[in-house]
Amino acid sequence: MSRYSFHLLDLEGAIALSQNVACVDDLDALAQGVRHSDHWAIEIWDGARLVARVKLGNAPLDSRDPHSL
């Protein structure tokens, strides 16, 4: 198990809350992020490495959207 940092983002994209979550790997972290995206957009970090960004409601990512990767 690894500890990932989940940054829950407010509507402006600022960090509203951070928590450490135990996950098996990146895919497990992403799955947990998707499950928690009903109320927050979430950035998932492994140390200094951005693993994934999950938009509010798991909305599709869009390259024209600055909040998407």
C-alpha cells in the first residue's frame, strides 16, 4: 500500500481539503478519486507526481479546459 494525497478542490480550483489515502497503486487511487468526485473535483498526487485529476462528477476531461490535463 502507498499513501496518496487527495486534494479536494473548490469551484475555483483551489484546494479546500487535503487527505492522505492508502491505495494499492495508481489505478486504485484513480478509482477511489472517481468514487469521491460527486461533491469535489480531485487531484491525486503521489509525492511530487500528479497521478490524475478527476473533475466534479467525473465529467469528461477537455483539453480546452484549464482544469483538465
